[in-house]
Amino acid sequence: MSAQGSYAHAPGFFVGDRPRIVTSRFEYEDSHTLERYLATDGYQGLRRALARPASEIHDDVKGATVLGRGGAGFPAGTKWGLTPQGVFPRYLVVNGDESEPGTYKDRLLMERDPHQLIEGCLIACYAAGLSQCFLYIRGEMALAQERVAAALNEAYAAGYVGKNVLGSRFSIDITLHWGAGAYVVGEETALIESLEGNRGMPRLKPPYFPAAIGLYGQPTIVNNVETLANLPWIARNGVAAYTAIGTATSPGTRMVAVSGHVNRPGVYEIVNGTTTFRDLIYGDEFCGGIRNGNELKAFVPGGGSAPWFTPEQLDLPFEASQIGPAGSMLGSGAIMVMDHTTDIPRAALTLTRFYAHESCGKCTPCREGGTWLERILSRIVDGKGTDADIEQLFEVGESICPGAFPHASSSKLGLSATPFPYRMNTICFVGPSAYAPIHSALTLFREEFESRVTKRHRIPVTASGASS
Amino acid sequence: MSTTETTPDENLPPADPNAVRITINGREVEARKGEWIIAAADRSGDYIPRFCYHPRMNSVGMCRQCLVEVEGPRGPMMVVSCMTPVADGQIVRTDTPQVKRAHEGILELLLANHPLDCPVCDKGGECPLQDQAFSHGPGESRFIEEKRHYEKPIPISDLVLLDRERCILCDRCTRFADEVAGDALIHFTSRGNNTQVLTFPDEPFSSYFSGNTVQICPVGALTAKPYRFKARPWDLDKTESTCTTCSVGCRITVESSRDQLLRYQGVDSDPVNWSWLCDKGRFNFEAVESVDRLGEPLVSRDGTLTPVSWSVAMRQAAALVSAAIAEGGASSVAILGGARGTNEDAFAWASFARSLGVTLTDAQLADGLPASVFGYPQATIDEAASAKTVILLGPDLKEELPVLHLRLRDAAEKKRSRLVELSPKETGLTRYAWNSHLYEPGHQVDAVDALLDDPKVAAQIASGSVVVVVGRANLAEAPEFTMAALQRLTSRVPDAKVLPVLRRGNVRGAIHAGLSSSDAVGVLQAATEGRVNCLILVGADPIADVPDSDLARRAMAAVPRLISVDTFMTASNQNADVILPAAAFAEKDGTTTNLEGRVTQLARKVTVHGTARPDWMIAVELADVSGAELPIGSVHEVHDAMVRSVPEFAPVSRDALRERPDGILVAASRESRHEIATRTPNERAGFAYRLVVSRKLYDGGRNVEKSPSLAGLATGAALHLHPLDLDRLGAPEGAQVKVISDRTSIVMKVVSDPSVQRNTAWAPWNQPGANIGELIDATRPVNDVRVETL
Amino acid sequence: MARLTEDNVRLAREIIARYPRSRSATIPLLHLAQQQDGYVTNEAMAHIGELVGATSAEVYGTASFYEMFKFEPVGKYLINICGTMSCALMGAEELIHHAEDRLGVKLGGTTADGNFTLERAECQAACTEAPCLQVNYRYRYRVTPAEFDGLVDDLAAGRLDAEIPAHGTVARVRQRVTPDRMVGAVPPEDVTEAPVWMDGKAAL
Ligand SMILES: Cc1cc2nc3c(=O)[nH]c(=O)nc-3n(C[C@H](O)[C@H](O)[C@H](O)COP(=O)(O)O)c2cc1C
Ligand code: SF4
Ligand code: FES
């Protein structure tokens, strides 16, 4: 057991000789201190940014196409540009609520290099003309909260944050805010509700696109921790240096966490767009293969919400434009690996239980459907289910996500892929996410369910009650 | 028009640049920019099922039942119609298989945890969930899991119970409490599948508006104590009418079964109540059904009131009137009251008075304002609720005219209007006011000048339309100071319109009909001086109503002949010579006039109690028997005569009214606005506190007292002092203290209340415990009191 | 104890001052209340309502939405064992069963001595370190049953007091901004202009 006290290296973090943008200080014991930060080019990017007009910095970030790392993958610079002309004040809300199953990166960035995040926030606020920054950290992350609080106190005292940053005309407050345990609050509109002191229930988009109507009804930029952590490096080394890494559509690097049945589970900063899942799972500089030389059965490519892949998709690169058509998403850079010993229905249950439990309760399909799915599935897992239950899973799923649901192709099953995304009857993705693992498991490993349930002659399965 | 919340036609967009054309199920429909698809569909007759949507509240898009298909760039998209704005050229389908499948799916999920106890549910028969389950729900539920279980109905207030098992979490009641009523005392708690509506422990949902949540609950989760288990909706027989509990005149349906009143429901009248009601108006139907109602005429035989036939009673009454006239002429006969009935009632009594030459009449009981308040350019409720600036120079609307309070609160919350308040004590609107000043009673005019001299306020007032809401803020003070302040306001802000807020149900109708040729204080004084030979009380109880109990008592004692027309025994008619039982609300047809001059129709729903008769009939017969022929035989004839002879009522012919369920506005015929002479407020002369007395919603009035569900809600008498004044007095909170005026002294509870300004003492009017009226001298400009610890 | 103490009210006002609208301080103040009493009392919620301008029902509505707020006392140490996929794949269920046996309570239960409350938690963002758990929100990674027993012993013996405060305290370091450095939060309605540095010129 490793206590979080020791930081010879961040647990599960592996360096290797790859280009590093956001994790460059991780091997230092004191990487979270201002002293170390300054000794390693800290706040140089900010200084350079402030020496130029804000609009130029905004253009740089646009030019660098820094893809959002929170899940949606929307380019940050473009998002900043969506705020309505002439409406002020505008706010920055930093999404540090990291809780998507399998995701582990933002916490490291906050614990290990808080000043880098702070500098990123400052650059974003300067470039997009934002009046105040709220840094929302997940409630259960005590150390991250302490490290960021300490860093903020240092930075305020040293003049990097607050009135007249570095003696310039740029003044900004960064307010540390923390949650209290609710996954859905990671959704940006729920995050805003929570920040306003309310229950973290998502708002309907449209009309509530945060960039137009966000915190206190004002234009608000919500960005992920990792997204912002990229900005100091870009400000320091320039757009060209950044786009030189990765591909044109997915430049730079990104952090991914690989967990489950691999030899070296861990968090890796990988080159965007080119690295493949095979590299990650089997490459020696990464996870070095499946434990005990077992076979790979399936993996979740982009966080618990993402439809599953099988070995057939191993050679796909970290490139959204290729993952979508293949039937899933890159999401939050979380890969969960299942070897051949995995009990698929049980594994699916651990995810469905998660989303059912985390439903905010606003939408009927999610509130009622999520729990219903969980109950049926656990019944099946416990060997108490019937084949009617299997049909019922699809039925309830249909009420949450009407129409074809995305899944990977499988030559073994003669399936061709149904591309991402899906249609949904809910406000946010929690509802559909409760169904996603079930749909993947049922589509790719149906026999594992069949073998578990007792056969009954079919009972009505259409919603109208008519037998089919 | 009905209580079902389809978007009211009044929202129909004017054909203007704001109009957009969309296609719903193949038909072109005109809609207004920015409105939701569901609102447009309601008008085009394409009903979309919904649970959480309510046209009078912000959409939340929670229940997902209103999903429809909208043509998008990438084919049809499922969107919630309650939160998707219309757009020109938009193509909407509400009837595709996909939409139907979605509706069925949501419905099955909603029913998953819903106890199917419809047979024992108040809502059964008028339940949207039940209806939709029947029309396109799944045959039998395949939800075989254990349903959610909660303690069956828990009281969340004195009037409302909550059954969390039935709740489908549509957020209607909670949104209403927060958005509309401003009493966020019920709220979602917990999360996800465990979400439930609850109050905070030991903080009940004590809102004056709680009954509305029962009406808008789309299932039987919220039920009203006065109605629970009383009837099944299909037994209910309803008719539309207007609430006359106060002068806002909310439109309602009066619902009865087996000739018994069972409930009132709010109707969405766009110019008035937007479907909302206050709990007093909603639940005081119990008073109509009260066993204490007067059912037969009574005459005093050697000191005891004895039941007699109508003819005997009428002859007796007529005899009293003619004897009085014989003794002292028609000028010695007085009529007080008439503001609680219909326009027809008031007109009949006015005609009666005119036919005999009676001039001592007043529909108000020294608790309102002079009729000249109608001499100013009049504003409607809509005009007030959309004026840039609303100047409040009156009573606490939340306590006296609750639904007007909601309309003005909405105007302030939605940033349409800024409220500027002048009052002797903080009110329910103070926290929404942009600018709020407390004045000492008697110094309103100075307060007005100070206010208008403030450049910030002057700029605000100059920025657009101004409406002055004026009424009687303090019963312990003569009306002259408020009238003078109004005069000053309207002369310094010439474009200002005025909305008089006199409280009693049909006071404006009674005044227009001609029932206020004198004033109550004058009448009562005349009585004490033996100049009133016969007094007729028309639904009036001077001893309880007039803010000068001693004067009222002496007057009643001095009057040799007393006739009372009432629905109950009162403090004032104990010693009447004749008591004539009157028909109550919902027992008679007619019309009423609300505070803005809106005339609407009242409908009879149940047969009268005993042999009671409508006032108009009593007036007409009394005239007959007294030999003063009134050529009138039916309520319709009274109405027609009124339309012919009263200029104000000229526009409200019966045909015209039938066309317009929301009513017709009548304008006051301009009375000359005579300069108001104000006396200088008397010196404090050792009395530490200036007395402020005003109403609470629940008081000792008959409507409340005779409604079992409401009776317990009266706050009880107490003297309220500013915390610092209470310290100065050195009495502990809740202690009994002696309150002394130069009239007399009474003992009552004292409480600390930061909403009271220093050096004034506030007490609620007509509350059980102690009678504050004993301390008030209605002939004084203002009243002061001294407080002593016991 | 129940309403916030004077010191905590002072701290509360300092926190409220950082937000353009005081309602935003609701969750931080609920944490403060839980730090004070170990759980969130009704009196504290009513008090917080007064401080941020909300009804008690609204404060409770917010508080009860979030996992971390407890409305009756829990153990000095709240042990959350992650049960979501990555940890489940690496034996979380076995660890949970072991923990139940070791502590003699079921999930959600508190030991008789009031020392430990055991809960199943959802993903704790330590998926690569599975199975993992938190004690009062301090992590333990790749926990074996034997290591779990050691942890419980250390906690019971107070050997970890320096690292792990009693339940209620999350972060031990707070943001503190000296007035001279703080720009100051302004209600949105009072801001209409673009920030000064948005004038097309460099800020430095
Ligand atoms: C249910 C749900 C949970 C989410 N959780 C997170 C999260 O924990 N962290 C995060 O950064 N984004 C999360 N997101 C994405 C955010 O809504 C938002 O897109 C993101 O923070 C934007 O930042 P970015 O553009 O820098 O990625 C979540 C979205 C959904 C629908
Ligand atoms: S999908 Fe679920 S979590 Fe998302 S808003 Fe709807 S109910 Fe809440
Ligand atoms: S009515 Fe539209 S979601 Fe409920």
C-alpha cells in the first residue's frame, strides 16, 4: 500500500522520454511549490502574454487548437470566442471535479503542479477578458485542495494573482471553490448551478449555453484543468512548437490513465493523435501488456460513459475523428482494460450502478430508468434473471436513448460499427451513460448474459403491452 | 377558460414583427418569437402531453414527457417542446411513431414508482398521469421491482398534505413556492432516485398561497385538508365565478357536489390572477357551508330574537323604517355596508335609499378612503404590474390583497418595474422594493416631498410610466394624510396613474352604485347624538369593523331601530330589532367590480341556506312594503336598470359580459378633486408610541372564523415594537403589557419586531385575544399610546 | 455547538466576500459547519441560510444533494472504499467484504466505539492505483486486506493523527487573501464595461 504522503514520483505516473507539456515537473518532490515552479520557467508564459494585447493571446490559443480535455474535446480558443459581444462581466470556471470512472489526471495536475494550473487560468482570463476565475475542485480531493490553496496564497502574496498582476493593468481574483461529492456536477451547467449554491442539476442546453448564459446568467467559460494546464507552455514556447507535436487535428499531448488488467497501470502523457491503444496497452514504455500474459477481452476507451472496444479496435489512434465513426469516444482519456477472466455482466454493473447512483434526478428516464437498469442487471448477475430481463434492458435503454445506440464493429459477430453519438431523451449524458456499458456488453458479449438467465416464454416487451 | 393549464389565449402574439410562422403536424401556425413550442401547439390545438411545464412558471424541462420531433440539419431531432423556442420556418411533429414511443417510454418510467392507488386518490378522475396512462400508457407495468416507499401523507402545512410516493418530481410546487410565492419553504431534497420534496424540519410550508400547489400538482401528491376525500372529480359540478373575498377579484371555478360547496380552483385570467389564489379565498367556502349561518328571519320579541316568516319580518322592518321617517324624516335613516355583495345588491339598496330620500349611506366602515380616490386617472392591475415605477402608498398587499401582491412581486422580480414604497411599517413587498421609506403616521406629505426631492428617485420616476398604489395603511389614523400625500404625488408627478386598493370585495361597485353619500364616522356620531332613528346594517358589523370600538358600541346602543341583513350573528346585530338572513357567495347570481373597476359575473352554484335571500331582493321587497315601489322583479332586471341609470355601469350589459369572461373595465365618473384639508397631527403629549394598526390575512372576520380550516391561522393580538424599543421598555418578549391611549387601556402581549419603526407601535387588526379597537379614537388625526410593564 | 461559532462566522463572512453573490458560499459554509460539528446540524443549516440569504429549506435542499454532507454523527474516521469499475476489476468487492468483517459493520454502518464508518464510494480518481480507499478523504492505494487491517490499527492507535484529521475537516489549508491584494467580488449587475486590459493594448 502506498500512502499519498510519499511523492518520489506520483503514484502510477511514468515518465519515459516522450515530449512532455503538462507533466514536466512531476518528478520533483517539491513540484507544487512556488520556488520550484519559478526555478523551472514558472510564470514566464504569463509575463510574455501580458506583454502583448489580449486578443493576440486569444488568437494563439485558437491557432494551437487546444482540444478540451474534459470530455467534449471542443477547442478552447473557439469556445472563448462564443461569448456574446459586449456582455460583461464574464467568468472563468475551472472544472476540477474529475470523477468520470477511469479518469485520473486532473487530480495529479492539481496536486503536483498547482502553479501551472494557476498560470493557465491567468492566461485564459487575460486572453478572453474574464473578470473573475472560480477554481472548482472535487470535494473529496483533500490534498488537491490543500496544494492549490497553498499555491494560491503564495501566488497572491508574490503578486501573480490579484490586483495588478506583475504590476500590470491586469487584475484578477482566483477564488478556490470546492464541491461536496456529486459526479454530475462535473457537467458544466451543473457545475455552475453548484457554484451558485444550488443542487447540482444540469440546465438544458439550449438555452443555457454557459458561454452565453452561465454563472449568474453571465457569459461563462468552463474549462477543464488539463486544458488550462497547457496554456503556460504554449505562451512560453509558441504555437508552432505546440502544433509540431501530435497531428493537425489533435495537436500537443494529452494525459491518459490506463487502469484494470495491465502490467503497469498508470497515468501517461502521450502524443495526441498518433499514439494507438495498442501502443498504450502493450508498449513497453507504457503498460507493457496484459497481466500474467492474459488475453485482452475488451477495453473502455474514453471513460465510463464510452461504448466499449475489443481487440479489433486496438490500432485506432487517439484521434476523435477516427474513434467516433468506430462507435465510441475518447472522452476524458481513461482506458479501462478487461482481460479474458473478466465477468462482463458484473463489470458492466459496476458502471451502471455508478451512473444510476449519480443521477441528479431531474430527468425521468435517467432517474427512473437508471435505477431500473441497475436492478435488472444485478438480478441477472446474481443468476436470478430471465431472458425477458435481457429484452427489458434494451427496452429501458430505448426510453433513455431512442434509436440506434453506438457500438464497435466485430468481425467475429459480423457486426459493423454504429457511429457515435446517440440520440437521447435526457438533458445530460448521465442517463445514457447508465445504458452505455449494458448496451456494449449485451451487443459484444450477449452469450455471457444468456448463459446466466433462465429461459421463459417471452412476455410482452413492447411499451404498448402488445405481445410481439 | 378552465383550470387546466393550457397557455392562455391572452398570450396570443399580436401580428407584429415578433410573429414567426412554424409548421406543426403539417399545419402552419403563427407563434411569437421566443415562446416555447408547447405554447404555440396549445393554441394550434395540437396538445402535447406534459407534467412539469406550466405556462405561468419558468420551464425546467424535467419530466421529458413533452418530447417532440423538430426537423434539424441532421434529420429530425427529439427536443422538449416546453423549453425549445419557436423559430421561423421550424417544422414540428408531435405525432410520429418515435414521439409516441418516447411518450410511452417516459410514462412507463413515471409509473414505475407510482403507487397505483387511484381509487383512493383525490386526483383520480382529473389526473394527467392517470389520463395519459389510459390513453397511451403500457398495458401492465413490467416494473416488478420494489417501489419507493415513504411515510404516507405527511402534513407540510396546516392546509396541505404531501404524499411522496405519488410525487413524480415535476418541480411545479417547489418552483411555485420559490418563483411565484417567494416562500421557498418546500424544496427538492436528496438526489437521483431518492429525490423528494420536503420542508425543512419544523418549518412548515406556511405560505398564504400554499393551496395553489395542490391545484398545479399533476398527480395526487399534494392534497388540501379541506377537500381530502370529500368527493370524486366526476361528481363535481363546476361553474365559473369571481372570488369576492377581497377586491382583487380573482376568477375561480366554484365546484360542488350534491348541492354542497367543495372547493374553488383558480382560473387563469390574464388581466387579474394568472390562475393563482390566496388560501383565504380558496378555502373560505367553508364559511358558506357553516352551521352557524342565519337560515330564517328573526325579530326581537320582548328582548329575545325569535324566528318568524319573511312576510312578518318584512312588515316589521318596513314599520321600523316608516316610523323612523315619521319621527325624523328620511335624513334620520342610515344604511351602512353593502360592499360585500354584488353590484346588483348595492344598486338595489342605493335605489331603496334614493326612493325614500335616505342620504346617510356608506359602504365603507371608516377603514377605507374617501370615494374621491376614484377621481384620479385610474390604472389597471396590468398597468401597475408593467409600470416602470410603482409607488406604494398603502397597506401591506400581501396581507390585504394577496394576489395583487403576487402580480407586483412578479413585476419587481422580472425587472419590469421598480417598487418605491412609502409605509409606516415594512410590508411583504419591502424586500422586493427598489427604494423603501418608513414615515411616521401623519407625515406622509413630507415623506412624499422628501422622496421626490431625491434626485435618484426623480430620475427613476422620469424614466417612464408611474402608477401609484394607494390605500389605507393605518386604521389608527384618519385617511386625510394619505389623501393629501396622494394629492401631492399626483400634482408633482402629473402623468402618474392611480390604483386605489380598497379591500372589501365589492367596495368599488357599491360606491359606483351610489352607496356612499355620507361617511361612516359621521353616521355613527350622528347616531350617538340621537340623530339616527333607524340604522340598516347591510352585511356590516360596525363594532367589529370600525376602528373605534367605543364609538361603534355607543352608536349601536343609541340607535332606537336596528335592522341587520347578514349571513351570521355579529357583535353588532345581537340587539337588532329585525335580522334578515342574506344569501352568501355562490348562492346568488350577479356581478362584481374589482379594485381596478373590472366588472365580472358571479354565478350561483348551490341553493341558499335555509330561506335566506339575496340582498337585492330584500332591498326591493323592503321598498315595496314601505310603499316605495321599485320596478324590479329579477336580478336581471336589477342589472339592466343599473346599466341604464348608473353611468359607470353603462358598458356592462349582460350580453357584453357574456362575451368577456375576463370582465369589462368601467371608469369612475370623475368627481371633482376637492383640496384635502389636513389637520396637524396631535402632539404626542407623553404618549411614547404612534399607533399603527393594519390587517393580517387571517383575522377574526367571519370568513376566517367560520371556516374551520382557517380559523386556527389567525395570529392573535399582540403589540409589536422595534427590538430597541422593547429593550427600552424592559419587557421580555411575549410579556403581557398595559397599552394606554387617552381613550382607555388594554392588556396585551408585546413582541419584538424589526419591521416596525422606532417610536411607533404596530398591532394587527381584529385578532383574538385583545381588541386594539378600544384604543382608537376615529375622530382624531392620529392615535398615540403609552406602554407600561405589569 | 450547532449554529456557527463566532470565529466561524467571521471566517464565513470572509468566504462569502469572495463571491459576487453570497448564495455561492453555501457549500463552503456547509463544509465549515461539518468541520465544526463533525456533521451538519439543522441549526447550522438555518444559520447558513441567514448568512447567505436563503431559506433553511433551500440550504437543506442543496446540502442533501451532496454525498459528503452527513446529517447525523458518523465515525471519527469515514472509510470510503471505491467500488467502481477499475477498482472492482482489481478486487474492490473482496476488500469491502474484508472490511465489513474486520470492522464488524455492514456498508453504511458505524463501529460501536464510534471510531469508524464504512461506505462504498464511487470512482475516486485513483483508478490506476486500484483497489483504493479514502479515510476522511486521504487516499490509500492498492490496498490488500492485510494492509487494510494495518491501517485500521494505526488509525485506532492514533498513529496517523498528524496526517488524517477527524471527520469534518477536509482541506487543512484554506485560501487566505489579504485585502490589499484582493480585487474584490462585484455583483454582476454592477459591471457593464469590458475589463480595462481589453483595450487592444498590452497590459504590461
Ligand atoms: C455527466 C458529465 C460529467 C462530466 N464530468 C466532467 C469532469 O469531471 N471534469 C471535466 O473537466 N469535465 C467534465 N464534463 C465535461 C464538462 O461538461 C465540460 O464539457 C468540460 O469541463 C469543458 O472543459 P474543456 O472544454 O476544457 O474540456 C462532464 C460532462 C458530463 C456530461
Ligand atoms: S440525465 Fe440524469 S444526471 Fe443528467 S440531468 Fe438528467 S437526470 Fe440529471
Ligand atoms: S413538460 Fe417539458 S419536460 Fe416536462
